[in-house]
Amino acid sequence: MATVAILGTRYRDVSVEEEILAPLGARIVVGSGADHDAIMGTAGDADVILAGSRPRFDARTIDALACTAIVRYGVGVDSIDLDAARRRGLWVVSVPDYGTDAVAVHTVTLVLAALRRLTEADRSLRGGEWGFGHLRPLHLPASLTAGVVGFGRIGRRVAALLRGLGFGRIVAHDAFSAVDEPGVEPIEFATLLGESDVVTLHVPGDPSAPLLDAGAIGMLKPGSVLVNTARGSLIDAGALAAGLAAGRPAVAALDVFSPEPAQLDVFEAVADRMILTPHMAWYTEETERDLRVKTAQEAGRILTGAEPLHPVVRPHLASAKEES
């Protein structure tokens, strides 16, 4: 009987995964995956591991595992040492094709909340103030330019929603994909930063090289809004704090952080200029079930000898080609 280990999730049960894997004869075990010992205690002898965001698979852990595959609940695989996985000949698989609408809706919700200064209005009213003079100036979307960085499935959906809200101009930059939607203007990254009233990020992160470092943040339009629902590593936190203090941007709305859970001390002096949510953009009940089904299906494919749909690392014996 094959064993599938589920690590580091907050699901109330594993009924969704059982629906898919039990008919294949798989036994499911569950653990926190909080550290090396916890991973090994639950999943040391597992055939396939399904991993949430918490477990960290460094080279030491990967070398000690008996599994043939690690499947991530979600898109990011930065918690896995991919070079070690290659050396071991493991499958590393992600699930990128879920949550598009949920993330896009959350992104646009943050955009509107920031533009309308909703959290500031709420705080002042609860504090006994009345009026909105301190919230001026507010603008209609028709007078604003929205800049979308990254034009994959989520970036495209965000652009479509922003168009529906009547933004006067929508610009986008993607270094790897074509910006080819009617009503969306392709533009260079630096120009986007300087001309956009709203900048929203939808690209992968690189912890060693933030996309928005001090130089890039200095290019932002004064009074602008910055929204990040992609990866916390896209933004240099110290540079953002300094930018907020200088009004570039005027408001930052963040759903993702580096590291997580969020460490907010760096933003203490500018906390009133921020809207923060706890990496929840992806979540709805419907999206969560879709993610769990697709993750379990990928495990099922591996257990039955089939090719997973979204490999990040392939075992050398299966193919010399590796995809990212």
C-alpha cells in the first residue's frame, strides 16, 4: 500500500484527498511538517508528499526522504531545494492553475480600498472624528492609470476587472509573456512605475533580488498605490517603509510578506499608510477545494505511473527535460 503524507496544511480533515487517493489504495498520514524532525516523523517513509507552505525541504531533509515526489499545494516552490531534488531524482510538482478569480478579486478589492482610503476613514470615524477632509484628494478610476506587472493568468484577470471598473488607462509589463489584450497598453517597467497611479504585482519572486528595491520604489509616482498579492520577496521591506514615508507610494496594500508570518516592525512608523491581509488572496471555499482536488490528482498520477500536469523538476530517469 502506498503512503501519501500531507504536511503543513490547515484543513479540518483530509476528506477531499481521500476521495481521490483512497480508490488508488493509498494510505494518508498527516503532520505539521514544522521542521526536519517533524517532516521525517510523519513522511520519512511516504511515497508522495503533499506540502503546504510551512514545511521547508532543504537538502538534508530531501536526502533523508524515501519519497519519489513532493507536490506543493499551490504555485510557489521556494520552500523546496530544487537542486537537491534534482540530485535525488524526485518529482517536484506545483499546482499553478487555481485561484485566478479569487486572487484577482482580492487584488482589486485592495486597490479600491486604498484609493478610497477606507481603512483610514474607518479608523478616524471610530476615533470620534467626522468628515473626510483629511482623506483628500480622492479620484474616480476614469482619471487614473493602473499598471499591472506580470501578464499571466492573474495579471490578465486583474486588468480585465480594472477595465470593467472604468480606469482611464491600463498599462502592463511582462518580461516573458506578451501583453496582447485590447485596451491594455504594453509598456516598459520603469515607465509603468513612473506613470501609474496604481501598481499591482503578479510575477514570481526572487528572494535574492527584490523587483522593487530602493531604486525602483523611488521611481513610483508620488501619491500612488502599490498592491502585492504575488510574493513577499518582490519588495524590499525597508525600502518600502522609506518610500511610504516619502509618499512614493502613498499607500501600500500587501497580502504577502517575506518572511511569513509577517514581521511588521519595519513598517511601524508608516503603519497608517498600509492595508495588510494575511496571505488570504487565494482563499475561497471553492478555490480551496479546487486546489486540494488538483493536488491530490497530481499525487494520483505519480502513484499510477502517469506524467503529472505541472512538473517543476522531473526525475532524470523520466526525462532529461526540466520545466520551470
